[in-house]
Amino acid sequence: MERLFGLETEYGITIDGAEKIDVVEESMELIRCYQQGDFVPLWDYQLENPRKDERGFEVESLLNDLDEKVHLQQDRKRKIPFKELKSDLIIFNGARFYNDHTHPEFATGECLSLFELVAQDKAGERIVDICAQRRTEGLKTGTVQMYKNNTDFEGHSYGCHENYLMDRSVPFERIVEGLLPFFATRQIYAGAGKVGVEREDKAPLFQLSQRAEFFEVIASIDTMHKRPMVNTRDEPHADPEKYRRLHVIVGDANMSEYITALKVGTTVLVADLIEADALPGYKLKDSISAMKNIARDQTYQWLVEQEGGRLVSAVEIQDAYLEKARSEFAGRDKETDWVLGAWEDMLRKLAHNPMDLVGTCDWVTKKWLVDSFCESENLSWENPDDVFWMQSQDLEYHNVDREAGLYYLLEAQGQMVRLVGDDEVAAAMSEPPTGTRAYFRGRCLEKFGAHVASINWDRIVLKNNRKEHAIDMKRLVDSEWVRRYNQALDDSETLVNFLDVLNEIDANV
């Protein structure tokens, strides 16, 4: 689709049979189970500045919720260096795997293809599951369980973040204007579904989204305190004069391959519309309330109020974005046409009968499972104990253990729509996405790993005979530069030869 994108997923971690666990320590141990042998922290934090805001200023500090502050205070008491605490790993497939506060986080390498992204995302699940099995083998008692979800049902939320490279010249105000109606309504197909309400004292019900109720403001740099619909953190990981990174924190973690592709694909097309200044023109009266109300609407009418007072449905808003995208981009490439077709089909079914989407849409599939469970066990939403068992089933839908997870049980029965095969997922566990700098990052680590002094998203430092060579990858968002650098890496047999070729490429700019 000719726009770089990727996913970051924070996983829930627990140990069956343990009354209480140190989630920070267990996250560290789980990640280290990937690397068999001595742990060597290579991730370079020198160039990162998470306090820089898209709106042109820098904040003094990032805000955290109270529980997170407690964990940070505990971390300061640990006799562990920061790099050891983070336990950052870089994988041959170009991904990053690390401890993000109290959760293992898997961040895919940069992709240009939706289906390649799906394979890389599923590869992350497999890697997390393998590490859980290895960690379990090292325990005296208990079984490590990993969940690709967004809540612990006790008021804490953890994210699945999307990243999209965008043109820096686009006014940030237009980005916000274009995203708010889209994000408020995208959950009607992209939501993962949730049993219960956590942030308010309300009767339990089934929500479309696991994350919707945790958002409080329109725009902010923070991600864990008063979460914003539009995150303003300015870390482009590319030439900051040309590009910005749209860091999307408002979405759910999806198990469905189809929805992962559709969620990212529709957002790419909306980013395209924003850059083309071709938005449908919807403005909601209260985007935060709209997002929460849509998530909780049990009638599936999903009506929201626009500025001016007119009521409009979420399906109508999504359809307006679809029609604008179709008029601007139809026929551009195969993946764009797939997204346009899948988007239209999704909206038609949502308008007619959402339950027709069992096996495709996460929230619909989960609701079908919960409803079936309630019917078979005679459970009631009025009984707190019954709701607890519903939430247990909700959680098990996200269990990445392919032998135990409910999603994977349905997949094994052929009831979930798939976009990639098991062979593609297996390959993605070690092979980086093609045509992006993720290939350069992963293959460089694989080929010259003994010489890698440090690495991050946009720089690799190689050491040869005590001399360091910094390779700036910011330019590797351009296809021609990617081709040249990746070709140089593939053709070079020695580090010296590789560095000489890169110097020659740079000299001929």
C-alpha cells in the first residue's frame, strides 16, 4: 500500500497456580527465554525522546496512572541496570521484543504489505507462546499464560499500538480532524469485544471494544494517563523534516487476521485521505463520549451526535470514509482494492446483522461464544459470579497457546477466516518483511551480529577493530535507498566489504 506501518502489542502475563507474581520480573524472564544463552542488551536509547510533542513543544515529563507509578518506584529499588530491566531483544525478522513496564511487548518490523504485517503479527504470537513454554519449564510450579488482550478486568488497560508514516507537511489539526470521527466509529468492526464495564459503576454488559472506556481526552502525548484519542508523541523514526509517525493507541489487540488487515488497511486509506485533503467532513459533538457510547450500544444502531445536533450512525460515517477512499484510490493496487472490498462487505453486514460476522470479526465471534456459554450454563448478567465466568471465557479467547486458546480452537475447527498460512507465519518468525528497512535491520543482525554494538529503529552501530561505524537508517523509508542498502547487505561477504559498499553508495548521493 506504499506506506510504512507496524504494530506494537503488549501482552498480558500470568502464572496459573501462583497467588501473586512480580509481573516486571516475569516479563523480563519471559523475554530472555527467547535468547538461549547470555543476555546482551543492544537496544540504543540515546536518540529517543518520548517527551517531544507533535504540536511543537517538549513536555517536562510523561504522566502515569497510580498503579504504574508504584511499579516504577519498585523498579528504582531493583539492583538492575535500566537496559537489563528493559531486556530489549532484536530478532532476525526485524522486530523488537522487550519489557514495557509490566508487560512483554512485541513490535513488528516495518511493513508495506498488509498480509505481510498479519504474518509478522502472528509470528509475534508464536514467539511469545514459545517463550511462555520455555519459562514454564524453568518454574518449579505453575504454568505461564500469555494473553493478547487489553484488560485485566480490574481497571487496568494495556495497548496494541499502530504506527503509520505520514507526510510532515500535513497540518496536525487536519490529522486530528480526519481521525476523530474515524477512530470513534472504527470499533464497530475493529473492536475485540469485552465482558463488563471497568471505569464506571454501571451494570455489566458486552462492549464492542476493550479500550474505548479508557480514553478521556482528544489529544495528548501521554499513553497511560488520561489517554488521548490522538497521541501527539513526536518520534518519527525517519527524517523529521519530511515525516511524522502517527502513533495510534486507540485500537484493540485483534486475534482475527482479517480484522488486523482491515483495521490497518482502512487507517492507511484514511491517512491517504488526510494527506490528499479529501476528508468526508464529519465533525462529532463529543468524540470521547461517542466512542464510549458506540462501544456500549446494545441495539447496534450506534448513533452519535454531530456538531449542529444531527444524529448519524457509525456505519454511515464509516461508509462516507469508504466512498471517499474509493473515489480517490480505487484501482491503485491489489491490497487497496482488497481493503475497499472488505470494508464495504463489512459495513453491509454490520448494517444488516452483525452476527453474520462470526468467524471474521473479533467482537462478534466473542459475543457468540459468550452468549452460547451463558445459554448452556444458564448464566445471568445480574449475577456477579456468572459475569466472572463470562470474563474468564472472554480472556481465554485471547490465550495465545494454540492448544488452549478459544480463538485457536475455533481456527482449528475452520471457523475463523484466515489470510495467511501457517507456513507464512512460521517463516515470519525469522524472516523480515521485504522492501523495508526491517529487512536491513534483521539481516544485518543475522549476518554481522558479532559486530553489532547497538541498534534501534533507525540506526545500527557496528564495531570493527575497536572502531565504530554508525549506519543511519532514517533515509531507508525511501524505496530506492532501501533497495541499495539491502542489496549491499546481501552481496557483501565480509563486514569490511559491506562498509566499503555503503560508503560508496553514500558518496554518490
